[in-house]
Amino acid sequence: MNERSIVDPRERLIFAMGGGGFTMEPANPLLDDFVLSLADTREPRILFLPTASGDTTSQINAFKARFAERACIPEHLSLFHLRDSTRSLADTVLIQDIIYVGGGSMRNLLALWRAHGLDSLLVQAWQSGTVLAGLSAGAMCWLQGGVTRSSGPPEAIAGLGILEGSLTVHADGEPERLPMWLARVRDGTLPGGWALDDGVGLLFRGEHPDRAVSSRPGAGAQRVDAIEGELVRKRVDVELLGEGPRAALGGFDEAVEELRRVHRMRRGSSRGR
Amino acid sequence: MPNRAPQIVALGGGGFSMEKDGSLLDDYVLSLTGACRFGNASEAGVSPSGRPRVCFLPTASGDADHYVVRFYRRFSPDCDASHVSLFRRDQGTGGVEDDLASHLLAQDLIYVGGGNVLSMLGAWRAHGLDAILRRAWRRGIVLCGPSAGSLCWFEQALSAFHGAPRVVRGLGFLPYSNCVHYDAEPARRAEYHRFVADGMRAGFAVEDGVALHFRGTQLERAVSSRPDGRAFLVEPCQQGVRETRLEVTHLGSEMPDVDAYAGLERAKREAVPA
């Protein structure tokens, strides 16, 4: 595990989705395949955390349906059914290449992680090179804050704060969230950040956004900051997955392999080797 | 408000979720709400229908649907039954859509389901349920539950849900420790003894099918749905720990007689050091 013990802070990856993936787009694997492509290994170990939903069977089954036949080693961790597991949480979390967090109640998600000490394990995993991914509550949790409907009406909520800024999700799919988020950014309750439509994922490399990708044509993202009490909104360019030269490569595995090679090259050159 | 004493019924295991004929322990718990059923019906906390208001908290199971269904199957024929899901509040399917506090404080009985006590306490604290339940308890709303639904009321709980057993800080309404499913796993007793000998506070070990009924913080009575159900007081002493078997009333053969059981104090007086 020595090679995983430390990773250049500028190369740590977090992929935050405004919505989408296997729980929301069962017929559209583009975002989930992109998640797999982020790992540096041919057959990544991917752990699903359905905590925010209360570990519902439907989320776990959707995860299995998506990843069982793909080039990866999938498993899930349920904090409500730990009795079935003989491994410690640390042994389960710290061996993964990818950790994928589902949506649901962000308040419960953070409370349960803290109750079990999972929050610090996840930070440790990220620092040692595990890709952290997730949608909705599972995306906002990595930032300083977001907008949750954990108690019904939308309200601001603090996240783990691994990444600076705030995030709001389902910007198109749940229109009541966005105005709440904008108001909280304007009044300074939340720091400036990103609003993501369903189907859009923002990839953070180190602590900065690297690229935005989408599984749906027309889905968008914006960066919003409050400057002297006024909101400054800037559109973020979003690449539509499944189109362009990569999609023309033919077989999926070849496409993924190609993508990984590109990633490795990029990383190599950015380190100046 | 009627002057009702705080009451907790802590099940070592059993009730509708675990026993096929789990109605005995549940019936016992329901009987404790009788004072409100026949009290002043205009008071808050009494259903206009005269039926006990019972709310289920399935948090420890992750609000598992099958558990919620079994609760309604058991309680909705005789009670005004409801449940609170802390995971579905955004979808309006949390069982209760209005203010959590006002709903819970209007109950006669709050029934807490089993599962993972750490997860449950974490979620409760995040939603402020710990403070609401303390108010409910002080108001005399009966609190009960098996397993995690027992452990949570105590100051310290022995949780063996996952991996090595550990001490979990509960809500602390009852100033004791608690160990449930005392007969279910061979190692459980030795672990509890070890923890109490090492400084965990004195408390109660309870087998499946047995329930401890506390009035205020005093043990009022131990009851069982099984003829051979046992419960113990476990205290530290110079030799390590002292385990004292409590008198348990079998609900299947007789209804409990309040005078026949003098509770914890008598058990302590009669205790013979091991």
C-alpha cells in the first residue's frame, strides 16, 4: 500500500454530480463510466455508500445492476447493516480506488458518517488517492456547504469542507433549490460556488475544478459569487459525454483505455516529467 | 396536563418486530398508556378517539419499509398509529409532515425500533430528536423499544452490532448501563462483565423477550413474554462484578401485580455477593 500512502495534493480527485448516474439515469451509463475512467487502474475497486438514503435496497440494487458487469470490483457499505460485515470500516474504505456516494438526506449522511467516524476515513482515502464521487447530497457533502431538503423545505447546510466553496444540485430538476442557494450566497451564509443541473458532473483536481461533463444535451453549470452584495453569475463550459472523438473510438473498453492513457499523459506532463 | 410520571420500557429483544406472538410485551407497554386513555380527553396527548396515540421511530433500521409495515399491522387496529422517517422528509413521505416536536409531544407512546444504535443516535441528534424525546419523557409519554430501542435511553450502552463490542453514549435518561440480547450470544455476558469491571457504570442485562419498566429512573418491574426470560443487575465490586438476577413476571401466566414486585431496591438488599 506504500504507493497509495501519499498522493500529490494537486492530483486528488473529487467528482461532484448535480444529479444523474445509476440511481437517476438507469438507462444512461455515461456519468458512471466517466467515474470508472477516473481511477488509475484497469479494474478499480468501487465502494458505494448509500448512507443518505438510509441504505435502501433500491439504491443498492441499482448500483449492482450498473457495475456488476463492468470492469471493476464493486461493493457497498451499509451503516445500518454492519452486522453482515466482518471487516472494519477502515479496512473497507481505505482499499478502494473509487468511493461513490448516493443521494438522499445530507443531514443524515453527515450525522451518520460522524457517528461512525467515516468522515475522517473518507478524507484519509482522498488523501491517499481514492477518487471520491457522488450525486446530490453525495456531491454537496465534499464542499463547505450546500442546500438540503433533509427537513422538507430547502435550507443551507454545512458540508465536510474538503473543497472550498458551496454547491447546489438539481438546479433544473428541483427549481426551488436554486433561489434558496442564491439568497444564501448573496447574504454570505454560504460561500460562492457552483450550481449544477441534473446530469452534470464537476471534476475537482486538487482543490480546483478541472472540467465539467454531462450525460444530457443542454444540461448546464454556473459559477456564482457574491461581490459587494451583488451576485455575479458565470456560465461554466460543459462537455457532453458520449460525443466527439472519444465516442468514435468504437468499443467502450478501448474508449476507456484511451481516456486513461490521456489522463496518465496529462498527469505526467503537469508534473513536468 | 395530567401529572404523569416519566416511563420507559426497555426490551432486551422482542415485541412485534421479533416475536411471532410478540403481542404480550407490546400489550404490556400499551397498558401503561391506559391512564391517558381514560383521563381528561381534552388534554393534549389524548386522541379524540380515545385510542392511544402511538408513533414509531424506525431510525435504527434506516427507516426500513418492511419494519414500518409490521408496526402498522400490529398497532393500527387498536391505536392511532403513525411513524416518523428521518430519511424521507424531503419527499413528504416521512409519515409526519408537520413539525416533529408537536407531533411527538402529542403521543401516548413512542415506540423505537431496533437496528444500529450508533446510526440512530447520530441521526436523532442531527434532527434535534434527542431534546424532543427528553421533553416527551418528562411529560409522561411512554417510551419503549427493543434492542437499539432499549440501549438508547441509558447513559451507557454495550453495542455489539458490528465488530468488537464497544461502549456507546446513549441519551442518558436512565443513569445506568444496558446490555441487550443477553442470552443470544455466548460472548455477550463476559464482555459486559469485563466492561463493568473496567469502569462502565452499573446497569442491566436483559434477555430476549424480557422488558424492564422504569418509572422515573427507578426500576418498577421486569416482565417477560417467555416463562424462562431473565434479567440481571450487574454492578462492579471488589471481586470484579456482581450479577444479581431480578425477579421477572411472566406475562403469559399472570398479569403483573404492582405490590408483589418491589423492584431494584429489594433486589439490591437481597443480593448476595458472588
